[in-house]
Amino acid sequence: MQKEVIESVDISQLRLGLYVVLDIGWLSHPFPTSSFKLTNPNQIDTLRSLGLKSVKVDWSRSDAVEETGPAAAQTPLQAAQAAARAAAEQLAAEKAGRQAMERAERARMLATQQKSLQVCEKRYLETGKLYRQVQDISTAKPKDAAQQSSAMVASMLTDMAAAGEISIRLLSESAGEKSAQHPVNVMIVSLLLARAMGLPAPEMQELGVAAFLHDIGKQQVPDRVRSLVDGFNAAETRLYQEHVSFGVQAAKAMGLSTAALLAIAQHHEGHDGSGFPKRSKGDEISPLGRILSVVNRYDNLVNPARASAALTPHEALAAIFSQYKAQCEPSVLSAFIRMMGIYPPGSVVQLSDERYALVVAVNSTRPLKPSVVVHEPRVPRHEALVMDLEKMPELSIRRSVKPSLLPAASLDYLAPRLRVNYFFEASDAVEPSEAAA
């Protein structure tokens, strides 16, 4: 809007360069004329001494140079604009402050989550190395092998007890030594399942040792038949199955308990009598053997010898329920599904807001609301936060997705695991960030 040429200005806003127009008689002021440009501070002081509250200013004849300080004069429009600028600057400062706090909080949470994952992966790696050591000494020093295995399981149980609520955590694909991944996975998940079922600590200890050593007998069979694959002939299948009896022999030499021996002997048995080596069924299979056989089957489905035959964790759970249900003791299978959830860690899912995500942790007490990493293009992958869907009621999982069907950008961002490795961590280590959504 065009500014008025002559306008009243508060006496306190006078400054050098303004062209003033006095509307008082010439006898009422000491200046030679009633209109003039302010060229020195004394003129301003004289005008103020006259007791005037305001003075008219001719803006068309005033200098355009702005001044600051109490002597600076502003039109009402300029004052309003200045106030608007000050308010905008204040809002911008407050927004910047909030953003800085959010960045700091995000950085703190990211550091906490990364540290927790690093601890899990370090423990997993150490456990895998111990398995290799146990393998190496199991024949020459069986008692030492048993003692080291037992001490490790006891340490795991102590950590689980101290953690309170526990999440099953997905690890990096490269975590641990490949030859030790299966026994370590089976041991971790077996202990978590036993914990969810309320088994007492002594039984969990025996189960942990049995799960850790359940495949120790594979050292005694030829390399080519250490993992069961499609296409084995009858002779190769028999050679493969002999690892169970070799494992029992090794466990006896170690002096393991009767319960641990039975679990090792029965880790391939089925509730319907379709397993091996003795085709035991129902109550003939020990409580620990029932747990170990279910967990062993699950890990073999998601981590088979041939990677091309691998099922996603969601597919593996569905296959166990639909194809192998009769081979699993019902109460164990039910507890296992409740613990792992419909979407176990490692599953790729699409959320209710259409975004794709990778399930990275499941709390066994809240399995339907796992923790996920979401494909968020504006956030670098290495800065992606783990988000707990339990604390984000506006989000839910719509469906499971095969990794091969993901858009290229989501596939690259989420990087679904070809091998699924698990450990455990305290649930609060994957605290959510609602701002991350």
C-alpha cells in the first residue's frame, strides 16, 4: 500500500534525515521555518523540549536511510511490519529449538539402539566361537566341553532373568560363524520358548545345553550329508540320520544329564511318530525334546543348507502350522506361535499406511505389535530408528510381503536377511520414536 506523504510520528521516534512539518505557530518554536529536515541531534532535543507528543513528517522529502535506536522513527505500517518480523523470527527460533531437541533425542535413541544391537551381536559371535572350541575338544576333553557349555548357558539365563521383559532380536546376516549359527539360534530360541512356557531354571539349563550341543554328532558323519537336502538317496539319508546317535554318544561322554541326553536323542522326533531315529511319538518324547524339535524345525526352514530353499520367518511359521502341525506337540506349538508372533523377526511387511518395513524384534508378551525398521526415503538407512508398533496405535501391519516382490528402493533400504540369526535383548532397548513415523 502507498504510504501517506505527511504523517504524524511520535516524538520519541524522531531521527536524523526526517523532514518535519510543524503545525504550531512560528512564535511557539525557535526554528527559522516551520518545516525543515533534521540534520543534527540538537534539533531533535529542541523539538522534544517543546512538550509535543507528535510531529508531522513529510516522507517524500525525508531521507530513506534507516537508523536504529530510540531516535529512529517508524510509520505505523513499518511498526507493524517490524512486529511481524520479530514474531516470525521468534517462531523460527522456537521451531529451530524444537528441531534441535528432536535431533538430539533421535541421536540418543539411535545410539542406544545401535549399542544394544552391537552387544547382542558381540555375544552371539562369542557364543559361536565357543561352539567351535567345544567341537574341537569334544572328543579329547569331553568333560571340559560340557563344563564350558554349561557355564555359557548359565550366563545366558542370568542375563535373561535380569532383563525383565525380553525381545527376540534379529541380527545382521553376517553375525557369528556360519557353522555355529544353527546351534546358537536353536539354543537362544529354545531358551526363550522355555521361558515363555514357564519352565523352571534347572530345566531351562538342561534344555540350553542340549540345544547348544544337539548337532555335535555331525562331526562323525561325512561332510556331504551333514545337512539334509532334497535328492538324498536312502543310503545318504541313513548316514545323515546317524548324527543323532553320534550326538548321544558324545553327550554321554560329556556326562550330560538324562534330560539333556533325551532332548538330543529326540530333536528330530515328531509328535505323530513320523520323526527319527526311533519314530517316538506323543508322551514318548520328553518335554525338553518337544521344545527342541519344534525350534530345530523352524530354524532349518528359515536357514536351510541351500539358501534358495529358505522360507521367510512368516512363511516358516505358517508352514509349521499348516504342514507340520501333527509333528509338533500342541501346547509347545501354541506357545511357540504366541512367542514369535504372526510376523517373526526377519519378516518383511507392509504397514497400514502403505510403507514397507522389516520386523527386527518381537516382545513375546506383545507379539502382534513387533518393532520394525520402516523404509523412509528421507532418512538415511544407517539412521533409521527401530519403531515399536505397540506404542504407535495409528500403525498396524497389513500383510506379509515376499522380499522378491518389494519395490527396488525398499528392497535396497530394508536389506532382508538371507540368513536369519536371533539373540535376545531387554525390550526397552528398542524404545520407539513416534517422531520417526
